[in-house]
Amino acid sequence: MLTKNTIFIALAFAVVGLAQSVRPDYVLDLTALPRFGTEMDPTSGSGGALSGTKVVLPVTLRLVGVDRTTYKRDEEVVFEVILTNAGQQDFIMPWSNDLGIVERGATPDHPAVTAHVSLVAFDADTDQHSVSMAGVTLFGTSNEPSSLKTLAPGQTALIRAPGRIVIDSASISRVTRTSAGLIAIRSSFTMATRPFRWAETVYSENQLGVNISLR
């Protein structure tokens, strides 16, 4: 049974001792909350971005682990990431998976803040983001203070998220693999800094390996 303080060290090549050395300042356990149907469709992308230079988020991301090393397509995955405010000012991020919060509380003066947390794989030839395999969407608005979390400089947030593996045969054939032949996955985080203006996607500094069967 998962507990609020659990940190997955599911893979042999994950950083040894991470659970002991990293104590996040905040924990958002989406597996313990009601499902609102806001698990992200990995094929949908961020969408709606306007032209122009994107904001660079002052955060770093680490993929802590996943709950298994072998999955089937369309099977549920639980993954954990640690997000760190690497900037010099407070970083405010959405902290709820309930879209209803922003539907009820967002106004032009208190707009919705939206973020995507995902598992992704990279193209083996270009080393560019190739496919999003699972993810969740977070929502918040200043009219609902509990739906936002403020990270002071240096503070960390652990996000435990459920998702569903979505990948096709064409994608599997082109993604980067580990030396053991496993699919190399990273985590990603992006946020809409204002309506339809998405920031640059932040990718985890590390990658882990999983096996995914299409059957």
C-alpha cells in the first residue's frame, strides 16, 4: 500500500539512497485523491501556444521512479517526480487535479494556472522529445488558494501521479533505449504562465528504463 512518505526506488539504476537523502518540502499524492478524469491524454500535447519566445521556468525536475519495470500498453503506471525551485524568487504552481476548481473560481483577474506532468521518451536519432506516454494535468487559481502551492527558492515538491501507458508500435521502434535494451523514459513539466501561453518544457535530468509490451 502506498503511503504519503513513500518514494519509489523501483529500478536498479535509480540513485541509491535517494529516499534517504531527499526529503521534499511538499508532497502531492494524486493517487490518494479522487479521479476527475484529468489524466492527460499524452497524444494531445500542450496545444494552443501563441507565437513568440516561451518563458523558461526556473525549476529542475528529477524522475524518482515508477511502480514497475514492465508494462503493457494502456496499463496504468504510477510515477514520482521531484520538482525544485532553482530560481531566486518564489515559484507558484497548480496543486490540484480538479478542473472544477478553475471552472468555479477562475476569473480574468484570477486566471487559471495549468501544468502538465508527464512521462516521455526521446527519439533515438534526434534526441528530441518523441512521445508522451502518460501524464496528468494540474489546475489552480488564486481564487482557490488551496489549489496553488508556493515553492520558495530551493524548496522541492514531490508529485506522485497515476497515468496510463499510451504508445504505438511506430513510436516504440524509434525511441531511445538503455544499454540493457529498455525504453529510456524521462519526466517532463510544463506550465501555462497565462492563458494559451505555455512555458518551455522542462525535462528530468535523469532517465530510467522500462519494458513496454504492445500486447
